[in-house]
Amino acid sequence: MEADKSKKGIQWHPAFVVALQGLLIDYSDVLEYKLEHPLTTGSMAIDIIVVKKRPEIAVKKQIAEIFRHYNIMEYKTPTVSLSINEFHKSYARAHLYKALDNIDIERLTLSFAAASYPRKLFRYLRETFGCAVEERHPGIYWVSGAMMPIQIINIKKLSDDENLWLRSLNRNLTGKNLLWAHVMEKKHGSRLDMNAWLQAVFVANHKAIKEIIGKGGNRMLTTEFCKTIEEIGLGEIWRQKGKLEDAQAMFAEGDSLEKIARITGISQKTLKTELFKK
């Protein structure tokens, strides 16, 4: 699993794990999740292996139609593309997992989830790797002709009807999507530790949530949003982000650093670092 390199320090990988578990929560008694599964004594590991404890049961979700017994899933953050080299690295890890754990390759699948459309990779798979690529559902592409079933998930193209857990992993959520995220927290909070997912979604979409709260159209909802922010440990981060956004707005209107520091409580040294960075 590559390190999260977001400028905001958003931890996307733990959020993806929660999103996957949330999407498949109706099958929690059938599925087991192995995270950061080690392949050697070194640092080489597989992001997630979803094990169907009862292989005969069909998991009736679009991203899980391809599932067999052992299902490897590799996730790329919104700032990382799925390149040809990254594909081969994961493909090699899948074969190493098969060899080390003595797994029948017919019981193994490989899935990739990425925010962008991997145009170069698809062309390579068709023209060089000799595979066929078929869009099975919006944003879900099956690759046939390799030694194991492969699917590539373009998160941005997924349908909203059943895939909002995954589609929420971005910086461009609408107010409607954010309200849905809040509803999911209330619905599944007792069955699923959603903190990692909520933190990533809330931090990445700070401005959108601030607008929802600022409108004050639903006082109870606004109160609940604020309560959730505090409960998942984002209160201080949230307040500092709000102050910084106010400082940026004041700076854009020509206010002095001295005035901005006095009103926001942010030191002039910090303001110089934040307001003048490239």
C-alpha cells in the first residue's frame, strides 16, 4: 500500500477499507478482511484480501460480482493514477500470494480501485497484454484473458445507487452526498468503525460541510454534524481550517497580516507560511 501523500494529510487507505466494508456490510458474516497482508519478511504486502468464508454464496453487489474465494484489492488514492507499472507490481504480488499460500489460481481474483480512468493501461492491456476489457457496470471494467479474473474500478464513474460508499472518497462531494454520509454514520455506526472514513470525507470536503452548517436550514442536522465532527476528533482541526480559510479571504481583500492575526488568532509567522506558500 503506497503512503498517503495528500497535501492535507488525508488518510485515504483506511477510509477505503471502511468504505468497502460499508458497501458490503450486508455480507459481514460471509466476508473476512485481511489488511496489509504480508508476502515476505520485508515490507511487501497486499492492500486488502477479501476472503469469502462461504464461497457458494453470491455477494450481490456490483463490485463483488467477480469475487471468488480469495479476492485481492489494491487501492490508489485520488492523487495517484493506476499506471502500467503499478498494474504489473500488483499482478506479481497476486502470483506471489498464490505461490506462497499454495492457493488454486482459479479461486483468486484481483481488483484495482482508482479515482481516474486508466486510459494508457487499458490500451496496453488490449494491445500488448492480449486481454479484453469490458465495462460490466458504470465504472467497473472486467479484464479477461489473464491468468485470473481482474477488474478495474474507476471510482468517479460508479453509479450512485449502491456505490456511494466508494464515490464519497473524493474532494468534490455535494451537500446531498454529505448528508448521505451523515445518515450512514447514524445507521451503521454501531456495526462499523467509521471514524477513518468520516475523517477523510469530512476533511477533504471541509468547505462543503461548512456551507451546510453555515446555511442553518436544519438546526437539528447542523447540531448533529458538529457533534459528529467532535466525536471523531476533528474539532480542533476543523476550527483551525476555518480560521485559515477566514485568513485567506481577508488576505485576498487586502487586509494586513497584523489585522488578520489579531482577528483569527493565528500567528503572523504561521500566516506567512500558509498565505505565501506555492
